[in-house]
Amino acid sequence: MKIFIYKTIFVLISIYILFEFTIGHQIRKFENKINLITSKENIYKVKEKVKKEMRDSLNKDRILDKEEAEIIKKFLEKIKKEIN
């Protein structure tokens, strides 16, 4: 009976360690990435970068090239049709 209990404890500890080194590690990596993305400091950096890019684009003659402008124009026209 003692051997069965020892084997059971050994198997449970082995399963736990295996879980921590495989699935648990992956879960922690995703949690860290989510925390990094949603941190106030990172959000502030992204906002500042967007503002800088918008300021830079105001100094250009054309923001979009002709192909991009045509695609956006067609897309907006399609949206207008669907709204009406």
C-alpha cells in the first residue's frame, strides 16, 4: 500500500512539473504580453507615435498614393450606398 501511495505522489508531482514547464510557461508568456500591451506607459508611447506620424503626414504633399486613395474612395462610396 505504501508503494502505491509513493508512486501516486511521484506521478502527480511529475505531471505538475511537466505542466509548469510546458503549458504553464506558455500561459505566463501570453499574460506578460497582454500586460505589456495594456500598460499605461505603452499606451502613452503608442499615442505619441501616432501623433508624430500625423504631424509628419501634414507636411507631405500627398499622404496616400493614387492606388490607396482610389481604394479608400471606392470603399467609402460602398459604405455610403449601404447606409442609404
